[in-house]
Amino acid sequence: MSDVKKVLEQVRDGVMTVEDALLAIKKQPFEDIGYAKVDLHRTVRQGAPEVIYGAGKTAEQIVGIIDSMKKNEQKTILITRLSAKKAKKVKKVHELSYYEEGRIGLVGELPEPDGIGRIVVATGGTSDIPVAEEAALTAQAYGNEVVRLYDVGVAGLHRLLAHLDEIMDASVIIAIAGMEGALASVIGGLADCPVIAVPTSVGYGASFQGMSALLSMLNSCASGVSVVNIDNGFGAGYLANMINHGKGRER
């Protein structure tokens, strides 16, 4: 529920005056801390708070942005592409849970799942797991139940077919694969839900750092498959969250 909606409900219930509500809504939509303008109204506009992109930022900058978010009562703060070295420094100032495999940092607790169903995150191989963990942890940070199906690629199709129940029961599936990226098409032909394909930069020379998988996924013959950028686990997890919370239907 957005902050503005809470304010309006408090006015309706007589807990807050109209004047106090107007003041609360007028509060600055961002905080300028010099090197960053922290978006405080992201939840109001998009239903999900701002995320800190850790790559390219110093640990000190990340700490400052976390300070701003916490001051403005953001309960769960997600940091993507966070190195172990920076995480160690941030931990000296804030209570941070660090998930090294997915390079994800989390300040605050993971919320209880409240989506309409489960998000399945499937990978072609073990080498795709870092991207998968970025997707899975992103989805969990936004309040989704996640089922992980790792190393179920088409080189051993029986591994995937052993999990048909999970695939058929999912509300959305994230299919993550490098090499030729065939996993997304196979899952797309089995599932009755949206499939988000994530090409990874895993593969030998002719995979062109994920370009082969990207083009294969874009040319998928299975209906209902959409594609995000190479190694973009965060983008896939975010989109899966929107689908699993029925964002397109709320209005």
C-alpha cells in the first residue's frame, strides 16, 4: 500500500486532519544528498521503492543513501551489484544481509510473501546461478514466494521434466540461460503463465558474451515469452513481481 493511500485512509477514518494530510503529501519527493537525489516517492508512483545500484558507487555513498532511505521509513532496502568488499564496509554502519552469489545486499527483513502465486526461477546450468540469485532475491525483497529450479537445462531435458508440477503451478517463470538460450522456449511451450527470459553471458566463443542467447530468446517460437537484457536478473525479478502482484489489474 502506498504512503499516499495510507494518508487518505487516515483522513477517512478521522485519524488525520485534512491539513496534516496535505502537509504529508507535499513533503519533498526526493532528498538531495549531494552526490545522489534519493527518490522518496518511487513507491507512490510505481508501487515499489527505489533500489540502490551498487556498482560504480563507493561504500560511503551507499551508506549515505541507506541513511536517507531509513530516515524516510523505507523498511526493506535492496542493493544490487554489491561487491563483497563494499558490503563489508557497509556492514560497519548498517545491519546488512549480504548474498554473495547474487551480489545482493539487503537492509531490513524480507517481507512476507503476498503475491497471487509463486515465481519459479529456472536456470539452464549452474553457471547461470549468480544471475538467477539476483532475480530470485529481488523478487523475494518485493514480497514474493520463489521456487528455485537450478541446472535444468535442455542438455538433460529429463531434469526439467521432473519438475512439471512446479512449472504448471507457477504464476510467472523466469528462465535464465546462456549458451544458445533454448531453455526459455522449452519452458514457454510447457507453461500457461508468462515467461521472462534472461540471457546470460555464459558460453563459449560463439556465444558472444550472451548475444547468441539473447537473439535465440527474442526469436522464441513459444508464445508468452518476453526477454530482458543480458545478465539482467534484477529486471526479471522486478517484472515478475509486478506480474505476480497483478499490477496491471489494480486499477
